[in-house]
Amino acid sequence: MLVKIFASAIFGVSAQTIIVEVNIDQGVGYHLVGLPDSAIKESNFRINAALKNSNLKLPGKKITINMAPADLQKEGSAYDLPIAIGILAASEQIKPEQVGHYVMMGELSLDGSLRPIKGALPIAIKAKEEGFEGILLPKQNADEAAVVEGINVYAIENIREVVDFFNGEIILQPHKVDLNAAFFNEMNNYPFDFADVKGQENVKRAMEVAAAGGHNIILIGPPGSGKTMLAKRIASILPPMTVSEALETTKIHSVAGKLSSKSLIVSRPFSSPHHSISDVALVGGGSYPQPGEISLAHNGVLFLDELPEFKRTVLEVMRQPLEDREVTISRAKFTVNYPASFMLIASMNPSPSGYFMDDPNNTSSLVEMQRYMNKISGPLLDRIDLHIEVNPVPFDDLSQERKGEKSNVIRERVMKARNLQTVRFGNSGVHYNSQMGPKELDAFCELDDASKNLIKIVMERLNLSARAYDRIIRVGRTIADLDNSEKILPKHISEAIQYRSLDRNQWM
């Protein structure tokens, strides 16, 4: 008897429906075809034990299983459940009439219980698109999949429940999630606040500008000056995520298997990889491509602490994603794309000893400092809009009892600037100032003669690249937005130039 069961495979951050065809005929044997990986080939041992421990049986006949499309590589243990149900339906241990109306995925334990899988959210989205009646998933994945409205999600604890469900012996109730509660109750929950930071008002201003325009920023300062403390708080002043951004971010974390118990990621992600990270772990890849840290930071912040300590190859592979805001991973038979629209925040010391040239604690020579700075390439620095010096906090600032400005107050100003940008760019595909291309720069960043002369002098004296010129214009546009000014004035350009300290300090 032939039975068709529907499962799903993950490619990039999207799912593709897989048809598991099970045929049982006279003879003896177990044949699994359709480019399965080792985890799928081993499924017969898990399925055999799970069925026996659930008072079911693996038929002693010739079992042929095809996973279509047969030319597409399948991987992972999540196909245990559809293969097992296909065998049971083909051997008439369960009624086969309804099995084709559902998508099912799950890894089987030897006792018949189900283990969680990766990618439940994109699987549910694909099942809804293709008109399936419902989706059967492990209980641990039900909250995540139930975020998708318009399809029934059934939370399953063990294979026995699935058998009884298709035989009509039990009725399963669709799993429900209150999307509004999941989204709005946690969207403003951040563990850190700018009010905790004493002093550093100029750096806070730069962080506000960066947040308002989605600009990349690098903080240069000695140990203990507060670089990491400031970086960890920038997510608290970014605008709240929209529902579509939350779903997109959740899909990436779901595919990577890093969703834990949350049904929906509603706070902007903050990713802070260690400097020993490999280039594949950062941008994504592998024999079965997985999203890297820059994709996990999508719609949020990627913080690279001690930037010169990262391997040169790791930093260089970020150059294209910083421009294109997506990562393309190509293999011989397929190509996957992962979104990577993130704010880059980097921090570093000004020298190997950790201090500026004029600091009495500095023990590094000028040559050593230049060699240290040369670990970061010019093209990468060009892609970072704001370069900020972070000086040690004076004692008077540290000892004052008055709290600084709260994050929610700064966020209000940032949101007003972002709202101006939303209206300005409309449906052009550009969301904030740092994404502007030549077309938007020409249309929305007209400069008066005074501003043009100011930039001309700076370009000639500092020998800036065309990309650095564009960065200054974009940052000036953001400063004007924070100032609620339609025009970019010389004072806005002047402030933007002040945020290029690595261009101004040639000794670094």
C-alpha cells in the first residue's frame, strides 16, 4: 500500500514542502531514498524502538520510503515522525484518509515521545501558504508555530497521540497563542538603561545619532572608560520592532535553533560574539548552511568588542553584508540568502597598551600604535559611519548622585527622527538614513554652499574616500532629522565631521 505524508525542509529562512512516500510490499527490507543524510538514515532504529515502546509495530515486509523531490538534500532527525506515521498508515495500523491534510515534523525518542525541532515558524508559514488543514509538531515548538494565524497547530507529546488522533480515538485542540500579549508585553523590556551611565554626554549624543539613522559606530578609548557599558544600552533606545520585523527575526532564530522557550522575539537582538569566532560562524555557512551571528543580529545590534583582536579574515567577510544587508551562501547545488540588516557597534583601545598617545600610562610607541590600527582595513572603517573617542570619566561625574537621561526619553527623540525618515522614503525600500543610495542622497540631502565648502576642505585635508564623503552626508541628514530640520545646515555637517575621529587622528 502506498501512502503520502507531508513534511517540510528548511532552506535559508524559508521552508519547502517535502513529500514522504511510503510503500509496503511483499518481501523483506528497508529502503530509504531521496538524498537523506546520516541522521535520516539512522531513523529506522529510532522508529523501530519508538513503535515497540508505544505498543505499535514495524511491519516485517519490504518498506520503501522516498523523500520527494528526490534531488534535494534532506537533513536532520525531524523527519522521524512523518516517516513513522507513513509506515503505520501504509501498514493500515492507522486510518490513512486524513494524514495527507497535515504537515508533521518531529524527532522521536526511543520511548515514543517527541523532541523539539528547528524552524517550526517557517514550516508553519509554508503550511498555511499551501492550504494544509493543520500542522503537527512537538509540544515545545507549538508556541512558536501558533504565532502564524490561519492554520491549526497541534502540540504533540508522543507518537501515540498522533495515532489515536488519526484513528478518531481522541480529539486534539489547536494550540493558541495571544500574539498581542506576546508582542506588546515584552517589547519594551530591556535589562540596561542609559540612566546608569554617568558622564560621557558626547558619546551618548553620538549613540543617539547612530540609533536615529541606523548608523554603524566604533568606540575608541582606554580600558574602563565605559565602551562596553554604552554599547549594551543602545538596543534600549532603538525604536520597538514592528510585527513583521519580529516575525522575520524569529524565523532566523528558529532556523538556527536558538529560540529557546520564546514564541516570538519582540526585543531587538543584541549579539556579542567573542573575538575568537571564525568567519563561517560570523557570516553563516557550513556543509548544511546555517545563519551566522550577523544574521542572528538582524533588526538589532552586532557588538564586536576589542575589534583589532578579531582575525583579519573574519572582519573582511563582513564588508559585503554591511553594504548589501544580506548574506548569500552558495554551494554546488543550491544558494541560500540570510538577511543581515544590523547596526554594527565596535569598540577598541587606541593602542596595544590600551591608552591614547598623550596618556602617561601609554607605553606603546607610535610604530606599535600604527601597526595595531592597521589590523583594521581602511575599507572596513569606511563602512563605519561614526568614529567616537571615549575618554575616561572624570571623578566629579562618577561621584555625582544625579542619574543620567533615561533610555525611554532618548528613544522618543530617536523614534521622531525615524518617523521622518519613514515618511520621506515611503515605499522605496529604504527604511532609514544609513541605507540611502546615490538616488536618495541626491533627492534628500541637498547641501548649501557653506556646507559644500566645509566638506571640500575636510576631504582635501584628510584625503577621504568617496564612501567616507557619503557617510558624512548620511550622518548629517540624521542630525538634521533629530533637529527637526528639513535642510542639512553647516552645523549638522560640522557635527557629522566630528564623528570621524579615525580620519582626523592620523597617528592612529
